[in-house]
Amino acid sequence: MKKVVSMIAIVLICIFGIVYISSDLITSRGAEQPSSSIAPNGDSDHPAADFKNKELNIAVFMGGYGPEYWKEIISKFEAAYPGVKVNMTISPRIADVVRPQLVAGNPPDLLAVADTEQSGLISSLVKEKGLLDITDVFESKALDQDMKLKDRVLPGMLESTRFSPYQDGKIYMAPFNAGPMGLIYNKNLFREKGWKLPETWEEFFALGQELEKEENYLTDQNGHKVKRALFTYQGIYPDYLEEIMYPSLANAVGMEQLKRIFAYEPGSFHTDEVKKVLDMFAKIGVEGYLMDGTLNLNHTQSQTDMMLGKAIFIVNGSWMENEMKDSPREEGFEFGMIPVPVFHQDDERYILSSYEQFSIPVRAKNPELAKEFLKFLYTDESVKLFAQKSNGAFALKGAQELSKPYLTPGVYEMFSAYDGATAIFQDWKALPKGSKIIIKDVLFRDYMTQIMTGKMTTEQWMERVEQVFAQIQTEMAAE
């Protein structure tokens, strides 16, 4: 999901906004539930007496993984900690509920809100120093294994600026799930047509030319022949294109230069190599490779059109199969994923890895129980439950294989997109407190439509980004 909101903006929203609870918002209150097989710290009759406050309030962003995992893991936690009651609020627009609570000084005890969620709530909390230091959680022992919790997490994640945003040796966010993000395609269609999956950008655009042949047209529901587009994306949410941007930048400029970009270093974004990446976006849009209507579509609309065969590729992550499980699709549709193309056949390949995160607000009323719940989420039982109910995998060592019996073949096979590719994460340096800059607006929302329609050049795009980088450096120097 992503928009950063300053505290001033939050206050205005609180004053003028209306917090609404609608059909897409689910509130779950604790009740008697079946017992869990997890015995906290190895003690089968461990009571919740260690916690004076036995009521836990959590807020969850409901994206492609759905609510079922959360309902059941809460039941298991309540069963393992008798007397504890967990109140969950879950919604696709969870930030609309949480922001006024933050302003009022009454935040949830734990947030499961992706920074990819469109509001940018987490980015705002990072800038405002509003998240609790949870280093002690990861230095403590796992609930169901004889090892520190930090040793269960995928290598490099906790040290990144995503989870240690201030690079002060402390952890403020905890990894949730992880999975590859790349180009989703219909495996069955490629088999039927005998098409080769493109490994380079040259092969990618050559496939676009192949689609010009009438024999490759789609027959729509009215029996009419319609040309398939090469590509579509979630038009009104152009930040999905980061799944192309960051791996392609790593391919074109190298990881060290990408780190300088993530640190907003002046001059890092205005290079010939960066322009080569940006030109790919312009070519897709201006030269007719983009599906008609893409720019006005949301994520589910564009994803449905792709599944109906109107476009060959769409950018997305391994959650798409679960998110679109009830959506119409072309007959025989079968999910597949590949990393984004590279510029030369022998180039090193990169793939962006998805993640969501857990966090505890500084002003949470029950941080200790929130920490215990967080550790409970990292148990093997929780990992398997997430795979079973949400068709996803935790960002833990061995989680992919532990989840394998419960994942659909399509999702499990998507993890093969990691094979032969280096996984990378977004690693943007934390912005200064009070900064109004939203870096993903600059990279995607403000200008992508103009690039795709030829109303802005990639040279102008680079210049705008460099202006923002300079402003950020000024703000950092003034801290």
C-alpha cells in the first residue's frame, strides 16, 4: 500500500473528518475460544497473571491476505493466555480509524499496518518518532524454540532502514510476511502460445510485437477479436511500479548506487543509467504497450482485466492469487511470476521482496502484552496458520518450506522467482521529523501518469527528484 501525513494534517483530519465503521470494517472482541497448542515459554498452564492489563487492542490493515488468519490467531492467543481479551479492528481503510486515536492519545496497542497501505500512516509515525523501541522483543527467546527471536528473521531485514529506521542500533518495526514481487502472467496462456518468458527488456518488447498478430488476439465474451496488451498496472496506485523501478535500478546502477538513492544523495538520481530505467516506463506508455484504460483503474480492476486476458503482464506480489481468488479470469488461467527483465542477458538479476510489518505506538496503553502477542505471532503454529488461511509466508527462516503444505501450488511456485535473483528491499532513509515530503509521490504518484502519456520527459522527472533530494538534505542538516 503510503501517503505520509504530518501531525498538523492529522489534527485537521481529526477535526473535519468523520470516523466511519462500514461493511468493510470488522471489529472482533475476545470470547471463549478453543485452546491453542502453543505453551508460552514452554509452560502449559501459564496464566496471563504476568500482565496486569489483560485487554489488548490491535489495528489491522486488511489487504490481499484477508481477515481469517487474524480471527484465528487471536482465538489461539486468548486460549493460551486465559483471561486475556483481544479487540481487533480490521479494515482496508484502517488509517481512517487509527489517525484520530493517535491524535487523541489513545492508539491501538499493536499495529499490523503495511507501509504500502495507501495512507502512509507508518511513514508518518516514523517521521514523528511515534513508534516504540521493540529491540527487547527480538533479543528475547522465541516462545516455541530455543533461540533468540532475532535469529529466526530472514537475514538483513532487522538491520535495514525499514525496521531500524533511525540506524541507531534499535528496532522499531517487526517483519510480518515476505514474498517476491515481479511480473504476474498466465502460465497456461504462455504454454498454449509457445511464448518464451522474456528475460531482457528487448525480449519483453519483442513479445509486445508478437501480440500484434491476429492469431494472438483475445476472443472476448461477444466473440470479437481483441488485441491483447503487453502490460497493465494498478493505474490510480502507480507506486505498484516500484516492483519494476527498484530491481531495474539495481540492475542499471548497481546496489551501491541504489543505496545512495535510498539515502537521497544529490546527483544519485540524475545519471544516464537511471534515465535508461525511466525510459522503460515512458516506452511502455507512449509506444502503445500499455492496456487501454489502465491509468483510471484501481488495483482489483486492473488485476481482473489482466486475468481476463486483456494484458499479458501486471506487476504484483505473491498475495495476488489470494486477493483475486473470487474474480473472473480467462479459462485455464494459472498464476505465474517472473522477475522484471534485465538490460543484458548476463546481467545480475534482482527482485523486490514484499514485506509488511508490526509496530507498537509509543503511547500504547498495554505495550507489554502487545510484545507478548508479537512473539506469539512468530511461532511455527502461527506461520502455518497464516499459510493455511491467507496463502502467504512469514519473513522467517524456513517459513517457505514450513508453509508449503498449506500454500496453493501457484503461490508456492511464485517463490521460485527468487531463484537466480538477488532479493532486495526498499531501504529508504528515515525523513526528518516534520518533513512534508512523500518520496513515493515524487517517484510515482505525482509524475507517472505524465510519463506514461508523454506529457513529461524522463529528464524532467530526474530533475524533479533531484530537487526533492536537495530539499531533504537541507531538512536533515537543520535537525
